Amino acid sequence: MEAARSALAGSPAFAAVRPPGHHATADTAMGFCLIDNVVVASRWALDHGGIDQVLIVDWDVHHGNGTQALVEDDPRIRYVSFHQWPLYPGTGSEGERGVGNVFNVLRPPGVPRATYVADLNAAVSRAIDGWAPGLILISAGFDGLAGDPLAGFTLEPEDYSRRVTEWRHLGLPIATLLEGGYDPGRTAWAAAAHLAALA
């Protein structure tokens, strides 16, 4: 909630929260997640932040099944999840659209990083086409990095920082919330790179 408040006040924010949140549903903890932090931030922003619409971009390599379950009936929130398939938790097909507010992008491991980046950008563009969010919240998992022991994406730290830079150019408040990442050194490097872009 504080990250959303800061962003809406004009200061981009990074919430280095632990535990992560995007697998948690309304009544079930799973996948290391207890509370769906990005949904809490979204609801606070909609109820108290003076905005009507929120875009959530989830670039964690795993599908945010909890986030989707909590927002898929709420047209005020659009959810873009870019995740590896097949992979835990086995959800997030492209046919899962909610009320037209869910944009799942599934990709196999080992694809050239430029392809991942282009596909994520295209999904975000589709989500905001004709729809203007008042806040962007990013579920910032860094397990899509090349070499992460739990997945097979090929991203590098600068891919995350460039996405933040590009989305900041939309002129919208933006905050990021830490999700996964299982190579501590690489995760720290990528988190720092994206934080520099926020700053």
C-alpha cells in the first residue's frame, strides 16, 4: 500500500517485500506466497488513491495464479502475466481472459531474450490499447534471468531496467513489488538495475 501511495504521489517505488505474493489466493497460501501483495496495493489505490484503473504487469517466470484469481472479475484491473510454459503452477493459459482483463503470455524456455522482450511489450500494449490506467504495478520476479535454477528464460538485468524505463515514458505512476528469483547474486543485480531505472 505504501508503494502505491508513493507512486501516486509522484515518487516511483520498489517494495522489497518478503514473502512474495502472486501465488496466494484469497484463502490459500502457496508457492512461498502468503498475501497477494500486488492485489492489496491495487485495491488500496482504487479505493483510496483517487484512480479508477490499475494495470498489473507480472514478469515473474511463474504464472501469478493467485493474482489472476483475485482480479479476473474486476474490470478496473488489467493483468498481464508473462510466464514460462510448462511450469509451476500449471495455470495461466492464453484462453483465460477473465472479463477481458487478463492477458496471459506463455513462452517455452530457451527462447532468445529479444523475443521474450518483444512479446512482453506487445502484451502490455494490447492491455492498455484504448484503456488508460492510473497506476502501473509490476510483480517483479527476477527468476526469468538466464541461469535461474528453477526456470529456463534467458533474460538479463538490463532487460528489466529497459522495460521500466520504457513504461515510465508512458507518464504514469509506477511501483514494483518483489516476487521470485532463485539465484541470489543475479536477482540482486537485476533488482538494482530496475531500481536505477525507477529512480
